[in-house]
Amino acid sequence: MVELDAPLAPLTTLRLGGPARRLVTATTDDEVVAAVREADAAGEPLLVLGGGSNLVIGDAGFPGTVLRIATEGFALDGTVLELAAGEVWADAVTRTVEHGLAGIEFLAGIPGSAGATPVQNVGAYGQDVAQSITEVVAYDRRDDRVVTLSNAECAFSYRHSRFKADPDRYVVLRVRFALEDNAGLSTPVRYAETARHLGVEQGEPVKLADAHGAVLRLRSGKGMVLDPADHDTWSAGSFFTNPVLSAEQYAAFLALTAGRELTAPAYPAPDGCTKTSAAWLIDRAGFGKGYGSGPATLSTKHTLALTNRGAATAEDLLALAREIRDGVRAAFGVELVNEPVMVGVTL
Ligand SMILES: Cc1cc2nc3c(=O)[nH]c(=O)nc-3n(C[C@H](O)[C@H](O)[C@H](O)COP(=O)(O)OP(=O)(O)OC[C@H]3O[C@@H](n4cnc5c(N)ncnc54)[C@H](O)[C@@H]3O)c2cc1C
């Protein structure tokens, strides 16, 4: 299906941004590949759209083809799961839990499509998709062919992947996962908050349904499960990634915070780095929950979510994001990086 001058705001969870010159909705892999080939042959800019839950689209809209992936397919063979890119991620997670399989149960309630999950290595509550993805089937625009990439070839890292690093090359068609049959139990509870909520020690498994339910409850309490009636969920989820500081940056940061008797959360990260909490930095820099008085404010439930209160433009949201980024830099010398993908705008 092709529509011209199509509004994009209703297709995003932030509900902002201008129209697409052309919006193509593809319901089969062949339609996806054909639409990409057609746009590429015409030299037309292309934006691949899943659930629109990780996008900030500028008010001018998109001057090219927006390809909306609406393919369907949930295929389970033993513990091997294959999802079509257009499958609704949260529904697929629920179905794996109902089948008694572990591996993605802590990723419950995350909006968007299955095909987007490898792009930023979607993660929450101690799990990310890199832990269970075995293969990603994608259309390679550079070589004009469908390829199957192994987990290692996806180059996953914290909220990052080969697909994010090279955004104009691959369109994800299918994602394959190796799940676990743990006799109805989850993978070990890795996250302190979930363990507390479930009344278990970190590292213990729990019943799959309990893990799934706990995550949904925790997420709802933070406005992180979509609810059209609740403006706190008109967001792109966490707007900033948790900063990963080099040993040198972390030492400088510690010196600064020690002077103020502040103790920031700190988690070991690869290559001797330390990951700290963007939410903590934002809050301590003076931007508490609900900060802002305009049409875009922080969520009243979560400092990391920038929200549209109903009538915000992309520029309103970006002005708030810049204020927060600059405030954190001034207070802590740490540069916050946006998690959502920016379309036609920069932070
Ligand atoms: C309330 C809320 C809570 C959230 N919580 C989390 C969380 O806990 N953890 C987390 O990691 N994320 C979270 N997110 C962010 C978001 O849900 C995920 O990043 C999700 O995977 C995005 O999926 P999507 O289909 O909506 O992608 P879109 O927003 O449509 O697209 C995002 C990017 O992926 C690209 N893309 C989409 N589909 C494909 C494809 N098939 N092939 C190639 N590229 C593609 C797009 O071009 C774009 O660059 C949250 C968002 C919201 C609104």
C-alpha cells in the first residue's frame, strides 16, 4: 500500500514529527525487498519504520519513502524461535512465556517490532536480545541480496549493533532466537530491582509467569508500558543511554562527585570502563520527574523519559533534551547521548 504526504506522528509513540513524502506498507518479505530496491534505484531517501517507538521525527517530516514493515510470523520449533520483522515484540514475548520458554521474558512490555530489536540490542532488567539471538536475516542494500548474519556478525554491544553502526545498509526481515526450556523457570534474575520485587536473591530463577508479570508491573509504574490515555507514555522510552566512562573520565567524575558527597551508581563495563546512570545524573543535575512547564516535559514517573503532553512539536522536545544534556554536562562533565534515532533533526 502506498500513501502520499502521509502523517507520521500517529505512527510514532512520541506522536510528533511531520509527514512522509511517500509511505509504503509492506506485509511480506518480498514486498519489503521490492520497496527498498525501488527507493534505492530512484535514489530516494529511505526510512524503515517499525513501531515508531525509538524515533524522533523532525517537524519537517521525511522527504522520501518511509517503509512501514508490517510482516507477520511467529514460528517456534522446539526452543528455536523465528520472528518476522513486523511482529509486535511485546506480544511475541508473552507467547514465548505461555510456551514455557525462557530467554526474553525480562524484555516484556517493550514497545515496537521484532525487527528493530537487533538494531539497538534492545535490553532491560538484565537481559538483552544479544543473549538469545542466533541469526538475523536481512536485506543487504549494498550488495542487493538477502543475507543471514550470525550473532557475532551482528557486533552487538550496549544499545548498539552493526545495524545501528551502518544504518543505511541492512533491512531486517527475520530474527532467530535460541530460547531455553528450563521446566517453566526463567533465566536467572540479574537485576537487583527485579530480585527485590520478586523476593528472591539475584542470580536465582523464578517462574516464567512471575518474571514476566513483575517486569510488566515495574515498567507500568515507570510509564514504560504504552497507554494512549497516559501522556507519561507518549515517549521514546529512555531518551538518553547510560554513559559509559573510560577509567580517566570516571576518575574525573568521581573527584567531582566526592567533593559534593554524591555517590553515583557504577557498574563495570568492558575495556575497564564504568557505566553510570543517566537517570541519576539528570535528577541530580536538577531535572526531577515531571520537569518542564511546556508541551514537552520529563515523565512524572521516570526522569529518563521525555514526553509529549499532547501538543508538543519535535522542536519542543528537542529544546528540553538540549537543556537537560547541557545541564548534566555543566554539573558533571558527562556528555549524555540520545538513545532514539533522530530523523531530520539533531540534538
Ligand atoms: C515506553 C517505551 C519504553 C521502552 N523501553 C525500552 C527498553 O526497556 N529497552 C530498550 O532497549 N528500548 C526501549 N524502548 C525503545 C524501543 O521500544 C525499542 O528500541 C524498539 O526496539 C524500537 O522498535 P520499533 O519497531 O518501534 O522501531 P522504530 O522506532 O520504528 O525504529 C527505530 C530504528 O530502527 C530502525 N528499524 C526499525 N525496524 C527495522 C528493520 N526491520 N530493519 C532495519 N532497521 C529497522 C529504524 O529505521 C530506526 O532507525 C522503549 C520505548 C518506549 C516508547
